[in-house]
Amino acid sequence: MADENKIYEAIETARATGKIKKGVNETTKAIERGIAKLVVIAKDVSPKEITMHIPLLSKEKGITCLEVESKEELGAAAGLSVATSAIAIVKEGDAANLIKELTKE
């Protein structure tokens, strides 16, 4: 299991120096287009159906999909004042090494 702090750090770094997509719809589009480098979904999403397709789609496209406990923390890491169920990092920026580490784990 990847370290959640590392995941949040990668998201924050990518947000500041690269590009991220926020929310289930934008994340899904990024995966379908094959531009996502790393996908992160929150475990505490209700109903689960909202994000159920994301891990499957990610696997199909060969993109690492990680889970974190809290959609609130995921939203905060993505620079949002609200919770978010999913994010996709599309341009790593300075988070490239962190993302490499996370995709290896």
C-alpha cells in the first residue's frame, strides 16, 4: 500500500508545477484519453458506484490507480475548498519522481 502522505504530496506538487484534473468526470475523461499519469480515488465515496468504473478503466489503459481514505483530504490536496472523489495527474511537473515511486509500489 502506497503511503497516503506521499500520494497527497504528489498531488500538491503536480498541482503547483504541472496539471491535474479534478472530479470523477474530468478524471474519467483523462483516463479515456490516455493522458492521466496517476489516478487517485477516495475510499469514503458514497454511493460506491460513483467511482467504481475508475480502477477498471485505469487498469485497461495501464494507468496506476491509488486509493486514499478521505475525499476531504483529496480535495484539499487538489487545492479545492470542497471534497473530491477522484483526481488524475495529467502533467507531473516536479512530482515526476514521486509519481515514479508511487507507481512502483
